[in-house]
Amino acid sequence: MKRIRALFSTLRLGNVNLYRRLQLHRFRMPAIVLVVCIVAVVSNLIVSNLSYRFDFSQGQAYTLSPASRDIIHSLKKDTTISFITSSEIPTRLKPVEREVVDLLNEFARAGGKVHVETLDASKNQDAATKAQTAGLQQLQFSQLTQENYQVSHAYFGIVISYGDKTDVIQQVGDVNNLEYNIAASLYTMSSEQVPSVAFLGVEQSILPQQDPVATIKSLLDKQFDVTYISAPVVAGDEPNEPFTIDSATKAVLIFDLNNRTYSDEEIAELEKYIAQGGHVIAFLNGIGVQSDLSALPAEHNLFGLTRKYGIDLQKNLLLSANSEIVNFGDGSVSFLTAYPYWLKTNVMNQDAPYFSNAVQFTFPWASSLALTEGNNQTVTPLIQTTTRSWEKSDVVTVSPDGITNPKPSEFKQFVVAAESKARGRGNVMVVASSRFVADQFISNNSSNVNFVLNTLNNYVSDGVLGSIRQRAVTIYPLPDIPASAQDVFKYLNMFLLPGLFGIYGFIRLWKRSRSQ
């Protein structure tokens, strides 16, 4: 007890001895200890109901974006975000599970009508039923333990309910983009009118197998009212109906897949649509590629249209040392080879708001873009090739047998996607690959589709979703370096730091021996 009294007697606030100032020496020590304990418990109960977090990360990566908060506060119906998981998930996913719960709690703390719940489907049959009803699928996990190789199935996704509407996020392994995915889902479900987007340059097909863009269309159908537009074909001597684009259409996607030529009327209507605030995303090639791998001049006549907005589509084809592996064999024989005409790149403009859930892009038979600013418009490069790329203008065939190695001086970096903006009109984006989201070429790369979905979400929401940032960046791709230098970087990374510590230790020992 004397030790406790001595401890209290040392309590000071600056030069003031609190023990004497409060005249605690007049009370018995058990009473002082009891009062301190009561104050501590009561203070803890009061503070436990208060929650305030300080986010010192770069760009406040662990705080909800203002756009997400605005979407939450605008919700008019009760919203439930259910994170359905399982106690049987692999150990490596436990940290991800905690991050997901923390993020969902931020949505709940933001106010509004959002309610959050975490359900264990392995212990709660109602949770499993809810997942099945919403269409949430079980994921297969494999884990190697000390004794055996285990394969398990569990839920690890999110079900979002807004009134009588339901949306699902099948898996939440990518926490970096989870805020964007949830906010986009809430924005879409809470919109009173389904936004409309239109396809131009492809014909609507009843059979999905015959639709070259069936995958992207099926994904867009979940969020938008997708329509096909084209100039009306009139038989006989009947007068032509005017070609028009509905002003309610938020965005038009132009596909150069059928090697068609656009009439002056169609081009004029596109310019009028853009001037009135409509957005356009054009997937175009400077040189057309046929099914027999022959190359011909592009038949579309949209070069002047894109040039008007500062994006000059070049009449060339690009090749890259960073390319896809393509099978050129027939049904009985496989012939796998690197195909430079199908270039890969992860060089993207991180300041643009369109790259959530996108890591690396594939551009089949891409052309380059030359950008010019002026006329009070801003032209921004969005995606570029790696520095080990080159171009060909006099292309007759794109067969892998006819590809020759370039000279080192021919390596350059090219712009393959760009956007033009100006006050008072809609945005114009050009992706210099007509097959960028064609079904035949996106089976192994979801980044292409995610890029288009993010762009449309941003255009439709008038930029609201575009201000939602990634919560963190956990992957920093290595720069593009020659193969001959890769081993140098590898061994420097392995031995440089230990070597420096070794040299430092040797110098310390040498100085110590000299002093002795």
C-alpha cells in the first residue's frame, strides 16, 4: 500500500503536484484506488461508444471517398450489404476477410440506410440459402498442409440488397477495388431510370454464338438498357428515314468489326450527339485484318471524326516484344508461339478513373494514336504500349511467319487508347483495336472488359464514380527491362543489402581491433 501511495504522490501536471493539489493525502488509499477504478471503467464505457479514425495513408486509401458517401446518403430505400463467408476458408484469406469487414463497417458508419452483416454459411443455413437465392456461387480453394492436399468449397462474396433489387459480388479477393464495386452497384440499383447505351457498327443477333460482342453486351445488360442503332435501310423509291441517336442515350460504342463505311449523315449525327453532351467510345483500327490474316486498308471513314477531337488514328499496326502466346495450329496439331501483333501492356494513366479491377490489357492488332490539343479541348493518353514496341505501315499479312525482328532503334512507346474532353460537349474515347472486347479475344483477360465497364459507369454517372480511388496499391510491376539485365537485377536484389550489412560489420570489427 505504501508503494501505491508513493506512486500517486508522484503524479504531476507540469510543475503542479496533483496528489497535493487535490488533497488526496486526506483520503485512505483503498478509497483512492476504488475511485480511480470507477473513473477508468466509466471513461472506458463512454469512449467505447465513440469512434474516430485517423488515416495517415497516402491519399487516405483507407477512408471512404466523398463520392461513396454521397451515394450512401442519396439512398432512398433500406440497403443491406451481406458479406457471406465461411470458417473453412484457407488461412491465407483471413487477413483479406478482416479488411473486407473493416471496409463494410465504414459503409455502415457513413450513415444513410445501409446495414451491414457478416454471415458464416458453414454454420448458418439461412446464410447459405440467401447466397443460393441471390446467385452467389461457391468458390473452390486448395491448400497444401503438412499431411495432405486439401480442396474445399466455400462462399467468399457479397450480396447487396436495395429494396427488391439484388446484386452480387462473386468474390472479394481484390479489396483494393471493393469500394468502387460496391458503390457502383449501389448507384446502379438506386437509379430511378435505367441508363441507355447504344452499339453502332455491329448488328443485333438472336444467337449469342453469332454475336461478336455477346460477352460485353451480356454484362452491360445487367446495368444498362443496351440498344443497337444503324442507318435505316429503305427499299424501292421510299424516302430515307433520317438517322438519329436518341438524346436519352448516355453513350455510344462504335465497333469496326464488319469493315463498313459510314455515311455523311451518320457522321454528322455523331458530331451532333457529341455536341449535345453524348459520350462516344470507338474501337477502331488503322489497318483492317481479315480472317485469313491478310491486312487491308481500313474501310471505315472515321479518321476525320476522331481527328476533329484531337485523336489521330494512324494507318499502321503495332508489334511488341511483350505479347500473347497464340495457338496457330488446327484441331489436330497445336502450334504455340509468341505473337507480337497481340501486344500486352500494363502502362496505364493512373490519374484516369477507369482502371479499377484492371491490371494488364491485351490489344489484338492495334494501331497507334497521335494526339493534338487545341480548340479548347484536352486530349489525354490512357493506355500506352511498353517501350519495346514497334510499328509497321506497309503490312500485307499478319502471319507469324512473316514477322522479322526489329532494329533496336525502332523500339518506341505508342499510345493505344486516348480520351478527348472539352467543356460543353461529351467525351470521345478511342481504343485503337477494333477487337479489344470481341468475344474471341477476351476469354483470358478481364481487364479489357473492366476498363470499358468502368468508363461507361463513369460516363453514365457524370463522373461521380470516377472519383472513387483504389484503397491501396499492393502490386508494383517491374519495369520493362531486357532479358540480359534481368539476372543482374535479380542477384542485386538478393545480395546487395546483406552485402552492405556485411561490409558495415567488417568495418566495425576492424576499427575495434585497431583501438584495442
